[in-house]
Amino acid sequence: MPKLLTEMLKGTLEGIVLATLSGRPAYGYEITAWLREQGFSDIAEGTVYALLIRVEKRGLVDVEKVPSEKGPPRKVYSLNTEGREYLEEFWRTWSFLTERLDQLREGGK
């Protein structure tokens, strides 16, 4: 992944993961695998797990431990009310930024 893309992704990955969880609950590896399928091939599992811990501590997700066929129970994350509100704000901010960037690209028209 080019360095610029990596830097930009750092600022948006939280919103991307929360958007992923807005569709359905998921566990860490499942989220990482989905992101890789979407073209974010260089995202490390550790990055996603660290992000999930942060959003859990901030109260944006609910966590349920679900038995696993192999190994310890899995932590399944689901977006809660606070997380949905945060995600709405993320999309509003994203829209604002993309509109301004489009204006800049078009020469300030």
C-alpha cells in the first residue's frame, strides 16, 4: 500500500470499521477479511483489533462473547446507539471534506 494511502487510511479506518458493523455484528478476523476483500489488502489484523479495543472503550460498540468451534470464545462486536450517532457524524464530516476536495480539484469553482 502506498505510504500516502496508509496515512489517509489511518484517519478513516475507524469510520470504515464502524460502517462495516452498521450492517451486522462481526468479530475481528471477520472484519479484517472483509476489508481485504474490499481491496484493503495490507491491513494487519493487529490494527483492526487495536481499533476495536479503542471503540469498545469509548462505548461505541457492544461486545458479546460467542463460543468458537476452535479455541476461546470470540468477541463479536455490534454497533450501539452511541456508535450509530458517531458514524452519522463521521459521514457528515466525510461529505463535507469530499465536497471541498472536489471543489479544489475542479479549480475552486
